[in-house]
Amino acid sequence: MLHFELVTPERLIRSEDVHMVTVPGTDGDFAVLEGHAPFMSTIRDGDVLVQKTPGGQPETVAIRGGFAEVNAGGLTVLAEHAG
């Protein structure tokens, strides 16, 4: 499982283990699974798609701006606004 956190300047929105997350990167959408290579990306306004199980229906969270970081601990999306 991939540990996923969605954070805004005001609060922690989500912190959970999921199957896959698709993020609206500045250079295009990217999907992150467990074991993804470390990297950072700026993100554009759009929807984060959170898939809790393989083949499951993704949950959509609208975000505005920010950046994403993938490291050994999982994926953290730091959004200017979420919801």
C-alpha cells in the first residue's frame, strides 16, 4: 500500500494507505503506486484521484496549486486549497 497525505496550509485533509493516487502535475497527470521512484513536482489546479483498492472506483478531491513529493514514506500533496 502507498501512504498518501493531502495537506493544505490550514490542516491535514487526508492521511491513509491507498492503492494508487493520480495527481494533476504541471507537465501532465502522473500516477503514484507503492515503490515509486522519489521525485517532486509542481501541481496545477485539478482533481486528485484516490484509488483505495486495485480496480476500485477512484475518489476525486479538487485541489488548487501546490506541489507533490514522492519519497520512501509515500506521497505527500501540499495543495494551496483542497475540497
